[in-house]
Amino acid sequence: MTRWPLAAPFLLAAILGCPAAATQLQAVMADSTVVDTDPTPSPDGKWLAYTSGRDTLRQIWIRPIGGGTPRQLTREPDSTRAMTPTWAPDSKSLLFISTRTTDYNIYSIPLEGGEARPMSDAPGSNRFAVYSPDGKQIVFPSNRMKPGQIWGFNLYVMDATGERMMEGKLARQLTNNMGSPGHPTWSPDGKWVGYVAKPIDTTATVQVGPGMTMQKGAMFTAYHIWKVPAAGGAEIQLTGKMPETEPTEEIWPTWSPDGKWIAVQRRVGTADDVWVYEVDADTFYRVTNFGDAGKPTWSADGKSIYFVRVKGKDQDVWVASNLTPQSIKAAAKRAATKR
């Protein structure tokens, strides 16, 4: 077993310009022989759920948030993958995605384990699913209107009991976006759903060869952050609207518990890192400087961000602790004052 060294406590402090003791970057699970990914802490602060390949096939596991013996939660059939767990607000169950029906579909499983209950019931792929803060709704991306199309996704909302096609009980469509929206995240007040999508300009073209052009569709643009009212309405693009000196892309957004920030996996040039986006100020702040970090998820108290580092085929879970929105903003102000 190989262990990655713990990050120096001073690394993030240097990045943010804050006192050395303010924030630490630390490996939580760093076994180079096992893929551990998709970390998500429970709302009650007791558990960390994640996807693990330690059982050969990827399954959902949980472990005490402070460390302890991991426990396998799902036991999906052979040749099936389980992935991307998310918690119910009461921390008593989780949603996850499984390929047990060949297509990607949403399932719910109790914290104690047992038989997983199917939640989505429509053709095509139904992916990363997230409960609303009050636990009454679930938002998820689906390509049910264009099954099989890689860029055919939109966001849908179902109630917490799931869909039942034979009963005419299906999710309502939330977005109508040609840019294949994905990875939704609720604002803590439940009024907004954040997500990423590819801005599509149907009037633009790109050159694909000598004398050959194509419409600038999803293949030729990057994901950026959007939001839409949870009750439905106009979609609003938040990032990626201005000319850039080097290409950027955001994926895996997660709204902070105070609603002021969205943490994302952001690529600048060729480097992927965890960044936080201040919604009202329309400003990004870098959290990691590894060039191989992503899949961030806030802890329920807003003081930590769990994330993943990718080394070839290996993925390991890390945490940025003592990191609060307030400390990021204060550090940025101090850095600006020193210029």
C-alpha cells in the first residue's frame, strides 16, 4: 500500500494569503491500489459516503467522518457499477446511480444497507441525483427525450417517492438547454438549482478542416456554471461569458451551506483544481494548486471541502479543512491590500 504524503499546512495558506494555521489540505484515503472517489459527507456530520473500487466492481461505501472502519453499503450485481452517492437531508438514506439495468438509473438505499429501491423510471440515462434541502424533491439530469445522445441531457425534478411510469407519475422537465445540463446542486434555501451546461451559439461556426465549417454545437464548447429557479423559469448563465486568455471549464458544482459560494472542479489551461465561485461578486478563488484535483463537496457546516486527487488510474479522497467562505473572502481582501 502506498500513501501519498499529507499536504503541507502552509500550502493553501500561501495560496490564499492567510495565516498558516487557517487551512490544511490532508489526505483522507490515499491507497494507491484502490480507487476511492465521489466523496460526500452526511448532513449530520457523522458519515462520509464515497464510491470505491476495493471490491473490484465499484460500490458505495461509508465510513465515520472522523475515521474508522469502512462499511460497504451497496452490493450491486456482477458487471454493474454503483457511483455518485448523495445524502437525504435527514442522513438516513442515500441516492446513488447504478448500471444494473444497463442504462444509468437512480436508486435509494437506507444508511443501514439492504435492498436498493429504484427511483427513476424512464428510458435513457438518469444520472447524478440530489435531494432538495427540504427532502421533498429530487433533481437529476436525464436524456430521456433523446436516449443515447451524449449531449441530449436536461434537468428533471421528481418528488421524493420517485417516478412510476405505469401510473403516469413522471418527473417534470426543469431546463430546456441545448448544452446538456448536468451535475445539479440546490441552493440551501431551495429556490435555485445550480448546474453546469455548455453555452451553445447556433449562429456561430467552427472550422473543422480546410474549407470545412460546422455549427458550434456542444462538442466545441466547455461546461460553465448556470442556475435556474427550482420552480421553473429562465435559465441564467453565471460563468464563461467573457473572453478568456486561456481556456477554462467548470464541472461538479456544489453550493455552500450559506448560499454565497459554489465550489467547482475548474480547469484552467490543462490543470484541474478545486475553486470556489462567489455568486454575488462573480469571482473565482483557487482552493488547491495541485493540477489534479476535483469533485468538491462542502461539509454541512461549511468549514471543509472534500475532494478527489487523480493520479493516473488512481483516485484518492482529500479534505480542505478549516476552510470557510468567510476566511476565503478575508484572505482575498488581505491579498488585495498588499498589492
